[in-house]
Amino acid sequence: MDAAVEKAVEYMRARFGDPLTVADVAETVRIHDTFAFSRAFREETGVSPGKFLAAVRIHEAKRLIGDSDTDLADIRDAVGWGGAESFADSFTDAVGLSPGRFRRLCRDAGETTPGPRPQPGAERGAVAGTIRLPPGHGNARVYLGAFATSVVRYPAVAAALVDVPSDRPSCYRLRDVPEGNWHLLAVAVAAAGGGDPRAGRSTLVGGHGGTGATVAVTAGTVTGAAVRLRPPSPVDPPVLLALPELRPPRTVVPQPGCAAAPGAQAGAPVLPGA
């Protein structure tokens, strides 16, 4: 891990409410060439420093909206955003719900999480393979989506929920994925080792390939792609999309044929709209 990038991310997370520029952040890690800093930052995180900072601010706004009754204008100011209209639009574009609707979702007030948004008229294929947990974790429920960027933000063009047992991979299949190159990204909540969801939970993230990697989808075909999950890294961009509840299942029913033909079976139903 690049120590300068990690330090820059720490600075962003600590000072997101300040009127920071990319040059300000670069100076804190003693890199005076802003272009060189931005290039190293993108190579490590998959996004530019400016987009990462915006993601940190929206993620913090999500936390404040969900955990408090603070006025939305005060939250906007606290996270260092500009105008009210700009904040509301940017939040909605990233989360998939307006700030008010997201608060209702957090209050269990009848709001639903946003589904995938397929591209009208696009030729479609599928992506399939296996999802594997890191050692030491119990059963997990995984949200897997195909995204245009390396940030889990609205919209996914296709998505699925997959239950993965602690002791072996599980199959998945994303249907109706538009033709093109997509980032295959996953967020999971896993039970503690031993598989008992009451014993504690941990968040996992992952995807296919390294930072910035994409999966090429061709119309009418199935692209194979293995997905691996891991504990979050300090330089992982925040998860912005409003996700469904990821409650680890007590038991996971094995998927027939998964071990014999990885990638050929669905791990779970595709979410509505996929």
C-alpha cells in the first residue's frame, strides 16, 4: 500500500468538512506535483482524489442522516458541501435516494432501496462465477453488482444477492448485463467464525480483479469471473449506494452443480429490475 496515499486518505476522512483542494491534500503528504499525486492516488484507490473526497463527504452525510435528526442543511454544511441544490443532487445521484427518502429508509418508514438501472436498448449478456469468503468468517450475505465506476454507487446496471457459506464458495449469476466493460464489486456482511450470525458480524468488500479492473461483457454470452471478498482497506472508497439489509443467514442451502461447474449456476435471485 502506498503510504502517501494512505496518509492522504486519512487526512480527507479527518478534514472532510474543510474547503479542501487536491493541492491541499497533496501538500499534507509532501508531494508538490499535483499531477503525480493524482496519478498515484488513482492507481491505489481506483478514483481521483476529488472523487474520493466527494465520496467521503456523501458517506458521512449518509451516516448523519441515518443516525440523527439533524437538519439536512446543517448536515450539508457539516460535510463541507456547497449549495443546497448541488448537495441534494449529488447525494441522490450517488445513493439512489434523495436525502429525505434515505432518512425514511433508515427509519423503516416505508421506503425501499433502489434497484439496478439497466440501460435501455443495450445488447445484453451475463456474468457468472463463484464468490469466496476470506478464512475465519461465518456465513455471509453478499450484494454483488456491475458498476460503471470502481465505487459502489448508484446505479448498478445489474445486481444480485448471494448467500455464501463459511466453508466453500457459492455460485452467482448476473443476468441482463449490458454489453461493455463493468466493475464487478461486492459488499457483504459475514457472521463471526463458526457461522452463528448472533455471535458478531463484520463487513467485507471485494470484487473481481485488482483495483480498477473491469469485466468485459459480450451480448449473448456468459462471462466467467471469480469474486473474492476481504476486510475493507483504509484506501477503499466508501460505499455510497443505499443497500438492502445484508443479514448473514443461519444456514446456506448448497447450489446444485456449483462445485462441478463453477459459474454455471445462479447463487441467488436477481434483484428486481436486473
